[in-house]
Amino acid sequence: MALEARGHLRLANKYARLGPLDSEQKDLVRRLEDGSLRKAANDATLKSGNGRLRARDGSFLDIGGNAAHSLSRCFLDNYTPPNYLNMDWD
């Protein structure tokens, strides 16, 4: 589910740069522009617990897997993983 939602997000970004589009492609671009596609991808990513959350401003946060325990972060003093559940992604 999360992979499919993020795939739709990538596809819509691609379609937004192309033309002419069929009705299904136009719908994906419309959902990209109104933010509903990004929100759906973020919701699915949170449910799966693994992937990339994207904010409206283009910033992102990788969650799950090795995101909070990478080797480089082991060398940082006082590193605390971000609490992504309290972040504003809309």
C-alpha cells in the first residue's frame, strides 16, 4: 500500500512535466497539485512504518528500517531520533 502510494506520487510528478495527458494521468496531476496524493502517500508510509514522509515545502523524513540507526548517526553526540508523529506534514 505505501509503495503503491509513493509510486503514484512519483508518477504524478513525471506526468506534471509531460503532455498531453489522458484523463487518468490528469487526475493524478490534479491530486498532486491539491496535495491529496502526498497526504495519501504519507498516511500509507506512517501505517507501514517504513519509507519517506514528504512535507508541503519539499522537505522529507525517512522513517523505519535503518533511518534512525545509521552508522553516521552513531558518531553524533546526543542524537535523538525525530518524533515524526508530532510533525506537521500538511
